[in-house]
Amino acid sequence: MNNRSIRYPQPLAQGDMIGVAAPSSGVGESLYHYLEESKRNMERLGFDVLESPSLRHNIKCVSASKEERAEEMNEFFRNPNIQAIIPPWGGEFLMDILPLLDWEALKTLPPKWVMGYSDISTFLFAYTLITGTASAHGTNYVDLRSNALDPVTARWIDVLQTKYGGQITQSSSTHYQSAWKPESPGFNLDTPSRWKQLGHSEDADTAVSFSGRLIGGCMDTISSLIGTPYAPVQSYLDQYCADEGTIWYLESCEMNAGDIYRHLWQMKQAGWFAGVKGFMFGRPAGYSDTADFNFTDALSSALGDLDVPVLYDVDLGHVPPQLTFVNGALGKVAYENGRGSLEMAFV
């Protein structure tokens, strides 16, 4: 049996305060209108917004010094008026703040929802592994500035409003965005979506289901934590996943096929995939093949001998839209003929 239970934050409710901190990149003056548009939408939904002091700064890829960024996150966790923390977006160097966070306090303070992706998954990953607290890998603050969110993105609020003991199911998108158009709020979903199963042709009639506790993030950033105190994966597997196993959800940004293979190889050698029941990979962003070695070659080379289902081109990560994945939740994935669903139980 599991030795401990995952801690889940209280469901987000109208009247709650959302803290907008920038533990990685901040927002320069030319993009302040993104923050204003997102704030208006949050207030329209009934939430108050509190910005961190460094949010509206960005120099050399970060909002402030690592000491300032860490203290702002520590303060937001200590602030009893803040129920959720949603950074504006990711960045490059969130790992610098991990040694400066008050981890002992984060283990005992009331849990709070933290949501984001890209470099924010560096924090989410460490936060769940170290403290046993659920965290939400999903859309970022500035992408919530549209008045009319697509059906997949819009489920973020339903996920964060799910109670302990509750369940929520999300379904795959019908279309995804082929290119970024940041000048327009919302996503330009212009290309038909189709989830795929490794080892089967794209038009094959296939079906598969698998379940396990969810964990994952952006491979570009979480892989940098291998061998550090901020990725106690084995402890997480032993304490929370001994009965159910895991579902790893992963995505990449700026990696070619060779990079993806090397990162997955390193994760596997570090023991991260012990007890895995299945994988979900997002549509790769900034991607290119390596000679005659492509994305599916990378997945097959790294994971083919594990004999578990591998889904790819899933709604996850840098190619919108994306489902909201909760680290620590008990997930059940159902896939059939290019469509899929993710059921999460907060237990």
C-alpha cells in the first residue's frame, strides 16, 4: 500500500485570489497589455488578482535575481489570501530558485494550486515530488486573456475547481494551432488533431486504455533536475505509486529527434520509468528530424522495450491547445482511432 496520500489544494472558488508571480521570465513593458487582458478575464470570472513585484520586469530571460524570485514565491505560499499561483509564462532558468525555496514550509503550509507549463513545469515537477502536493500542468496566465477560450483550454477552471475525492474527464481537441499568432488573444486552431499510438499506422483502427498516477512536464527543463535533490522520483514512486504505477506525460520545445532520444534515455537510466503503465507525448514544438531519425524513431528507441502504450501528438505543451494534467492525480487514459480522453481522480 502507499505510505502517504497526495495533498490536494482546496477547489478554486469565486472570490479567491490568484497570485501572478514570475519565477522564470517576467513581462516587458511592450506586453503589459497581455497582463491587463488576463486580469480583466480573471476578474470577470470572479477572482481577485495580486501581481508579484517582479512580474513586470524582464532582463536576460528572468524577471529578477534568483533570490528575489524565490522570495516572491515563498511569500505567495505564505500569504493566506492567495489560493492559486499562475505565472505569466515559462522561460529558461527557473531551476536557479529551487535551492532557495523554503521546502520545509512548502511541505506543511496549506497546499495551493500552481498552474503553468514550459519552464514552470520545473517547479511543478519538484513541488509534487518533494512535498506530495498536486500541481497543474496547463495553460499559462497570458493565454487566458481571450474572452472566448476553446473547449479544451477552458477546462482549466473545472480542473482547479475539482474537490478532493472528485473526478474530472477531459477529451482530445478537434483542431490544434499550427503557428503562433501572439498578437491575437486565444488560439488559432487551424489544423485537425489526431492522437496517435506508437507502433500503429496513423489511420489504423486501434484502441487502448491504461491508468496510473500522473507525473511529467517539459523534457527540456525537468531533465536538468536528474541527479539533483529536486527530482526525488524514486521516493515519489515508492510513496505514492506503489499500487497504481505511473503515467508519464511529456512534451518538448526546441528539441530535435536526437535530443528527444537522449533525454528519454537519460530519464530511463535514472530509473524514472520504473513501474510505468503508459506514456503521453505532446506535439513537439520547434522540432526537426535528425538526418533519417525522426520523432517516432526517438520514442521507439527509448521506450520500445518497456512494452507499454505510448501515445503521441497528444494535446499537451507548446502546441496548443492542451489538457490540464494534475501531477499526483490518478489518471485513466482511453484512446481509440485518433481520439482520446483523460479521466483524473483526486485521490
